Amino acid sequence: MADILMVIAPEDFRDEEYFHTREELEKVGYKISVASLKDVARSSVEKKEVVVDVLIEEVDVADYDALVLVGGNGAKVYFEDEKVLEMCYQTYEQGKVLGAICIAPGILARAGVLAGKKATSFASERETLDESGAITSDSHVVVDGQIVTADGPEVAHEFGIKVAEALKQNLASLHDESSDENSDEEEGYYPKDSDDEDDDSDDGFPENKAYYGEEDKKHEKRVSEEE
């Protein structure tokens, strides 16, 4: 079962972008953890409270298979947050899935992971994406490899579905790579003559020696003479 870390603002994160996205991710059996700057976060529309699992300062992205950033006006608090920007960069560098919705793709842009990538965002962050070198799109949800972006709360369900699909594909790819590595190790286990791989000689192995010593040989000889 994959582990996903969802990052929400301590105040004014967008309800749909958290609850609807989480709903889609949990449908397929993924485990969700929530990170923020405070122990309890509050949404912007219905003022719902969410108990946080881990504080931002304590996050180690190596513990998760994907990082998802939730938008809403409160997400601006992470635009210049060095820890969150580093989390985004490390997640990208580790080849894991990175998702962001609404204004949160602006966090990815500031982390330097959108250069040359197709992406979308809420209108207010389009310029930031352009300046970061992203290939901005008018689509509501955009997938480019390990990065999934969406432009607002209306597509939160679709965003969650696309993140789940990207994660499934990413995990399958990592599994295939691991299987290939194990296969290569098994093929190279036995030493072979570099000049002839089909040579059946014992080159490369230690010389075979009898398990008994000289004393055993003398004993054998005495027994034979006595008979």
C-alpha cells in the first residue's frame, strides 16, 4: 500500500481540494498522512478542522511515495517556505509523484521542478509558471510524467483520480526496474572465463581439496598392511 503526504495550509486551505482529492486517493487503498505548520488546520469555506499527522518541520519525504499540495488562499504561506520547497525538490529528484492544485502549482514553480514540464494552475499563478519555464496549459488537469497539476476546486475529484493513476504507474515502473536489477545480479553470480563464457572449466573457483588430512591417509595405509 502506497503512502501519500498531503500538505495543507494551517488556515484557509480549500475544502474540496483536500476532501475530494483525499476521497479519490483512499478509494484505491492509498494511505494518507497530512502535514501542516500547526497541529490542527482549518479550511476556508466550511471552516472544517483537520487534525495534522506530522508538522512540516518533521517531514522526511523518503517516507512517502507521493507528495500532494492542496491549494486555497492559505497555501501562499508556502510560496517562500524553504522546507516545503525542499520537500518538493527532493520528491521530484527521488522520482516520486508530485501533485498540486489551484495556486499550489506556484509552489512547484518556485521549487524549480516545472521547467520544461506541462502544467496548469489557478489564473493568479500562471505568470509564475511561465517565468519558471513551465509549459502552461489551459486544461483543467495536466499530467506530465510524475507531475500532476490542476487549476481549481471544481476538478478536485479528477485531480485525485489522475494522481492515483500516476502513482500506480510510477510504482509499477519502480517494481520493473527492481526486478531487472535482481535479474542482472543473478546472471552475474557465477564467475566465468572472460574468453569463453561457455567454458565448463573450474577457472575462478578455489582448488578442490580432499576433506581429510595426512593423518587420515597414514591410518588408511596401516589398516591395509595389517590386513
